[in-house]
Amino acid sequence: MNELSSVDRPNSYIGRSVPRPNAKRLVAGRGQYVDDLRLPRMVHVAFLRSPHAHARILSIDSTAAKAAPGVVRVVTGAEMAAVCTPWVGVLHHLKGLKSAPQHALVVDRACWQGEPVVAVVARTRAEAEDAVGLVEVAWQELPAAVDMEAALATGTPVIHPDLGDNLAFTREHVGGEPDACFADAESVVVQAVFHTGRHTGVCLEGRAILADYNPAEGRLTAYHSNQAPHMMQTVFAKHLGLREGDVRVVCRDVGGSYGIKVHVYPDEMATAALSKMLGRPVKFAADRMEGMVSDIHARDHRIAARAAVTKDGVITAMEIDDLTGIGPYSVYPRTSAVEGNQVVNLCGGPYGLRGYKARTTVVFQNKTPTCQYRAVGHPIATTVTEGLVDLAAEAIGMDPAEIRRRNLLADDVYPFRNLAGLAFEGLSHHACLTKLLAMMDYEGLKAERDALRAKGVYRGIGIASFIELTNPSPFMYGIGGARISAMDGATVRLDPDGSVAIASGVTEQGQGTEAMLAQIVAGAVGVDLSRVRVTTGDTETTPYGGGTWASRGAGIGGEAALQAGNALREQILVIAGAMLQAAPESLDVRGDAVVDRDTGAERLPLEELGRIVYFRGDTLPKDLPRELVATRHYTPKDYPFAFTNGAQASYLEVDVETGFVKLLRHWCVEDCGTVINPMLVDEQIRGGVVQGLGGALLEHCVYSPEGQLLTGSLADYLLPMSGEMPDIAVAHVETPTKESALGAKGAGEAGTAGAPAAVQNAINDALRPFGARVFAQPFTPARILPALGKI
Amino acid sequence: MKLDLSLTVNGEAVSARIEPRMHLVDFLREVLDLTGSHAGCEHGVCGACSILVNGQMVRGCLMLAVQAEGAEVWTVEGLTETGAIAALQEAFVARNALQCGFCTPGMLVAAATLLKANPTPTREEIREGISGNYCRCTGYHAIIDAIEQAARA
Ligand code: FES
Ligand code: FES
């Protein structure tokens, strides 16, 4: 049968900005987030959390808590350990990575402020919290290892004595001839020490789970605010002693995730275990204060970096020394070494270097664990790389756009493997930069900046090129031994009324996953979009898959849906051919009917085909296949990852008296291959940019020297507000991946990857007349004023 | 201890006996099953719990339910059924001014409150007007567009 791609089909929805089918429900307040659900006999859990960064439990007295009104059960770490086995967050391919067993509740020693210690289950959350206040824990405070710079120093307590030291992981990579480049007498060497501030995701809906273990069936159903239901199915089964088939994970509406809700959290594991212990539904919904100390944090890095540049503007080498503190445990099962490892992989990524040397040192400390948060490692690598590029430009007196033009990988070198070992199938750095400069009127903007500077107004322009890892293959986690699927599946079914149902293993947290799937399948089958409905987020009813993370939903889940949609159309045409006495190749499906392929003339409504197949199969030839359902799976095989690329720019004003930064405009041009829904992709970019801006300017998990989180509420931890965010212009260059028929790469993280670097470079451009520079995020007045010599 | 409470919610008379410490947003969600109002921080910062009490926008996590004795309360569910915020809802959907949707009910209340006071706001006025409501997904640009569009409609 003639296999047209969806893009070519006359009724394709690819490239169309149709609204999301689930949005109407959400604007009416009819979402179903976990905390909205209620089950018969449901009880609530609240946790007593460690008030100390590092402390040993001497004794626990829960007598008063057990007697408190409404209390159903009080469970300590020792009791919990009998039901829920501990886990260790390592992956074999991250050689040498070590971590200690982590329990759902502290057994004898708490390792960060906020670690769950005692679980109190009661009829209401309020009663559970009341009783938590009655639990008496006698603590022996221990010296804490808080400062990552001192983690490996003698005299710093070793958090897990069995591991020998506080070093979790280290890796060095050398490519080409960095030493020769740096030794070259004709080159200029620029350097800086960068800090990316520890911050976190702050999903507006806190983490939440409603676990319902049914002892009669021996089955656990977990309604979970999560991105990866199949992964959690495996994890619950493994650590609660159940078979995978006896665990069902359901993710309905998820109120933001951004990578925060793709990890294994001790309080959520404890909740599932409590349901098994009690044989009844148990709900846990993290409140904001406990979320701030227990959601994963990210990006706590110090990077010393340098670059060599020739006088005519060729950047020859970069050298990166990264240090990151990850808290006391490597987070399970993705590990906390991936971020540092990505810094090693990604620095210098857009450029053709002759020498590259990078090292990461990943250390334990007594703070909240860190792990993968939107754009994992990319904002760090981009900040460092683009910061160095601007320093190089300044050192040789070259325009920042010009030095990028001279050094970005040419658009025709692909396929290309860089010195870090990354394989690029096809990127478009120059096309993106050219489009960006035109869109922002770079020359006009520079003139405006210069004219205002003469009047004492300090504006800056910052540019950042970037690469972004998407569509990960099993090389990301699977080869390291984690049961995290890189494959995803879709089942597409034609029902008797001619409507189409899709079930997919990728999940929806607001990105528009379901809209994307519906568009692809509507086009592939040939039906109107309004006839398609989508199910995601249920291990019982969707094909096995990885869920949504690492910008894989469209590229992997979308391709599986396309293949399944094509297969269903073929099934329809074979049956229609038999009914119409026509060759299937001469037919097509368009507008809810089987039509003549050449003339488009309607031959048979799908509803009629459905009626005959489902209710009057007696009238069809005996040996005719009657399947009107197809499942297809897809895993990328040619490349470990589908890299995307782009360029961002920031225009801002620094008040040199107060140190405040006012964002004026922001631009992003990126290349995610085939764009399925331009509106949704643009909004992914914009949302991602603003999360990057948050980390660059506002968000910071600040700790006391004793390891107490000082920014533990939203009054202290600042998030971007509408009043201070700029309008964000977005445009695209499309270089489809040839690996798949759809050609889509990921778009969810590109905004976050490049925004902080653009802001850093713009601030330093604004400060240039004063010879001041800042490289420590967030770029607050407390950092800008000292750089200006004002305080 | 429990106290009697009578008020009007979304046009319906409601009576209940509740603990005095219960916040209005929890009362709406847990006692009345009006789960459209969300609690994003429970300390008055994020705006996800924004509702209308006697015509004024109020943070449901900062007001005790018993303080609403005799009050007229509107939540996203009631505002949807009466069509009071239909133009905004339509614009939000058309412009994809929501992603996860968790902030959206509160955001719609803030937008409706803004447009009531200022039917033709500038972009800057819209940005200021909804600055008390966090959205973690959209970056706000699409929300500003949608409110602008609804104001013009
Ligand atoms: S929940 Fe009320 S303001 Fe955040
Ligand atoms: S749409 Fe998710 S927080 Fe606004």
C-alpha cells in the first residue's frame, strides 16, 4: 500500500495550531488532580520530617500521637523497613557512581532537613498534622557536611561511612588537543568561575499520591501526580514485594511537573506502603513548605572554566571543571550524577573546537537531594559556554554575534561527532542565529543601547546559542540497568460510530501531549480531529512506555501514534476494499469516510463500515481480517539522542544604583524538527524560557551553614511573576530528524536551556562600561551591586 | 469544637457545621466538593485559591470558612455555569493560555476582577493586574494575550 507520511496527507493536522481537547475541562475547574480524588475509607498521611540536616534518632515516643483524635496508625522507619525495601540510586554506565541505601522513612539517621521520619495516618490531613506535633523524637545532632566546596576536605564528616568518602561520582573527558590550544602563544585565554544557584521546580500542584491497596485482590492502584506511570509501576512492585502486574498507576491531571515528578520520593513510597499495611486508601498531598524541602532541587554547581581564542576570533578550546553538591543520596532510579555528566557532555556543544577537556565532581552533602529538572544540565553548560564566548569576544574586540558566526558548527557539516563524543544528525545553528538577529533587529538594538548609555541608562544585549538533548534512546537509562523505557507505544482503535480512540504510553502534564497525539492520528487515519479521543497515564489501559521526560513525548510517543494510525488506516481500507469490491490502494480515508483516492468521492462512511464490522460480520467474506485496532511501538535506534539547537537573546536594563534588572524583551529561535502544533510548541518554549529566567534572576534555595533551608516558603523563594516577565518572541527553523517518519524532535526544554545564558550575557553587556561582570546566579542586586563596587 | 456556618455558594444556600480553623478553600474543596479552586501554597502567595467573596477577589487559603458567614461566594464552577467568565475561558482555550491548568481557575478570577475594574487594560496593566497569581507553566505571555483578546471581544 502506498505509504504517505502524515505530513503529505490532504487532511493532515500536522503544523496546525488547533486548541487542546483537554483545555476546556481545565478552564471550567473540572480537572482531576490527585488531591481532588476521594475514595471510600480513605485516610490521610502527614509526616514528621527531620528538623536537622544531620542527626541520629535516639528514641521515638508516639504514645500521645497514637491517642490523638482521628489517628489510625503511627509508623516509624523500623516498621516501614519491614514493608518497603530500600533503594540505591546508581546506574552502571555512570562508572564509579556510588550511593547509600535510602529508606522510605529514616531508620536511624536523618541526612537532610525535611527527610521523612515518622508517618502519621489519620481520618483527615488536619488530624494527621495535629498528631505529628505530638510525636516526640529525641535527636542527637551530628556535624553536617553542607558546603559542597568542603565536601571532600579532611575534617568534613563523611555522610555514609560505608562509602569511604563524600565523592559520589567523577568523570573526566578529554577530546582533541586542549593543552596545545591553551599553550599556543598566539591565543588569548579567558576564564571565569560560574555558579548556577540551587533551585527547584515548584509545581503549582504539589507532589501527591492516593494509594489504594486492595488486600482481596492483592493489588495496588496508585493515583499519582507523576510523569512516568510505567516506571513507578515497576518501582512500587519491586520495593513493596508485589508483582508488576499487580500494580496499576494512574496519572490523571498533573498540575505541573517539569522533571520534578519523575523521581522516587520516600514520602510517596511510604504512602503506598501504608496503604498496603492498612489495606485501605491513603492520600498524601505535599503542602508547599514540605515540598520545598523534599521535592528534588537542582543545578547546585560551581564551574571554573576557560577558553582559548585566536586573535582573529577562532575559539580553539574549552576547559571545564564542574563541582556539584547533590544532597545525601543519589536519587533513584535516574541518579543525581546525570546533571554533572551532562555538563561534561554539553559544554562547547554548538562549536567546532580543536580541544576540549571537562571534568565533573559530584559530592554528597546534607541538603535536599538534587536530580533532573527541566533541561537537565543544559542551562549550566550553556551559561558556561556562552559566558566564555562573550568573554572571548570582548578580549579580542569582536562583536558577540560575529564571534558566534565564526565558530558555530556550519549548517552543512552533518552528520557530525564533536569532541565530547556527541553525535549530531542535523543542526541549524547559523540559520537560527541569522533568524534571531533579524527578528530582534540586532543592529538597531545596539544603536538604541549605545544612545541610551550616553544618557546614563544601562541596557544590555545577550545572545546564547545552545544544543538540547531530546528523544533519548536506551543509552540514557536503560543501558545503566534502570527499568525506564525508552520505547513508547500507541494503540489506535476505530469504534463502531466511526470515532477513533488512542491510548498512549506518553503522558500529559499540560504540554499538549494529548492534542499532539490526536492531531497525528487524525491525520494518519483520515478522520476529523473532533472524532478522536485520547487516553494517557494509566498502566492498565495504555501500551507500555516511558512517559514524558527528556523532551520525548512528540518525537517518540508521536511517532508510535503515527505508525499506529497508519496501520489502522490500512486495516480500514482492506475491509472497505472488500465491501466496495475495490482495490484498497484505490481508496483513502478522508473526512470520516472512505473515499476514492484519486477523485476524493465519498464511497463509504466510517460509521457504516463500523456498523458492518462490529454488528454484521456475517455479511463480510469469511477470511477477511476484521481488526480495527493497531498498536505500534517506537524506539530511536540510529542515534542515542536527537539533538536540537537554537539561539536566544535577551534585552534588559540594569539599574546601576539599585542593582535591579528589568527584562525588556526576549527572543528564541529553535529547531525541533517537524512542528506538529506551532501554538503548543511556542508555549512550551515560552514557559521554558521563564523557568530559565527564574533560575537566572530570582529562584534560590539558600541554606544556613548548619544546613537549614532559609527559603522554605514562597514568601522567601521568589518565582517569576507576570509583572516582571517580558514578552517572548519565538520562531523556528525546521530540520526534521530522518530517523522517524514524523521527523519531530523535542521542544519542551529548549527555552530553559538557553535563557539564563542570554540574561547573564545581557547583564554583563549592560555592566561593561563599568568593567563589572557577574557569573553567579541568581543575578540579584546583592550580586550586581558588589560587582559595581557599590557595596 | 464546631461552629454552624450558612452562606451562599455559586447561588445555592449552604449550611454546614465545621471546625473554626478550616480555611475557606478547604471548605469549598472538602465539604462542598468544589475542587475547581486549588491550593498551591496555603500561605497567600500563589493565587491559585482565588475566589469571589461578596464580589471581591479573595485568597481562599487566607480566609477562614467561618468568616464567610452570610457571604456570597463564587467559584470557577459557578462562574462557568452562569457564563460570567465565558469570554475569558474561550480566549484562554483558543490562545492556549493554560498548560497544566492548576493556576487557571484562580487566574480567571483575577482576570475577571481586573476587567471589571478596567475593561480595556494595556498589556502592562494586565501584567500588573495578575501579578498576584503565579503560573509556573506558561511564562504568562499567552495569558496576557488571552486577557487582551477577551477584553477586545
Ligand atoms: S493557595 Fe492561596 S495563595 Fe496560594
Ligand atoms: S498552567 Fe500550570 S501553573 Fe499555570
